[in-house]
Amino acid sequence: MKIKAVIFDMDGTITKPYFDFNLIRKEIGLDENSEPLLEAMEKMSPSERVKAEEILHYHEQKAIDASELNDFAAETLSTLRSDGIPIGILTRNTKANAYAVLSKHGLQFDAVLGREDGPVKPDAFGVIELCKNFNVEPNETLVVGDFLFDVLSAIDAGAISVLLLNNKKEPEFAKIAHYRIDNISQVLDIIKK
């Protein structure tokens, strides 16, 4: 099967991991073992949610300034663009923050979907929407990310999941990913196969 599009997660995939979600949870008043942040926020009262969103926004703004590209990210994206393969971003972050990070690093994507666009990962919604946008089938699409939700959204959409292992310890969920890579440039090797 020929790969016709690639969808990337942003934080921890295009950029080096930055967020300390345990710290954010603590500041919001959530237990560090609570459900994922966005899902926990959906269950809050309106006033609690406003406070939580302010805290999250503060950390997301800091992440823009602190963001650094992962090794080989710019070169890999440039190669994909020159090969005519559409590339997208699917993030649980806001589109505005995604565009700010991409602009800071001079990166261009064919489409960006953020949390305000519909159900967030691990839901398959974003993968399916980007595939429609690129006029490709999910099984012709790589979804590259560094976390379980990236893998699950790819699998649920019928796309090919690629897990970027960006720490020394391989997570338990790595075995469900179609591919595991150590750096982002290995996406190009998968496409060549």
C-alpha cells in the first residue's frame, strides 16, 4: 500500500516533549492519576473549568516560547513536502497554539486540526477529517505520535500508527503500534517500504 499522506502529533513529535501534565493537574486541583486533562475538564463546573482553562492556557503559552524541534523534524517535513505528500497536524492543543509553534520554527503544514475542531484524540475524528481533507483513505495514511492517544486514534480510523519513542523506556502500549521509531526521519524509511 502506497502512503499518500502523513499526520503528525505536535507536542513531543514535531517538537521535543515539554509539558509537565502532573504539574498542570496539580495546579488545577486534579489528582495526578486522574483521567486525561481535557476529559477531566469537561466534567468540571463552569467556574472550575474557567480556572482550569486559564491554567492550561498559561502552560500552553509557555510551551510556544520554549518549543524546540525534535531532531530531523524540519528535514523530514521538507522531504515529505518535496515528494508531494500532504502533511497535517492533529493536536489536543488549540489551533492557535499549533500555528504559533509552527510559525516560530518556519514550518508549513497542509492542514491543522486542534481540540476546538471536534472530538480529541484518542477519538478517530481528527484522523478521518484530515484524510478527507487530503482526499486519501486512512489505510494510505501514517499517523505519527509519541503517546497512546496517537496510536489509538490511528488504529480506530483504520490508519497506520507510528509511535515515536522519545524516552529511554518503551511504554507498554508500544506493542499495539504498527511501527515504532526512534527519530522522526524514520518515517521516510517506512514510506519507502
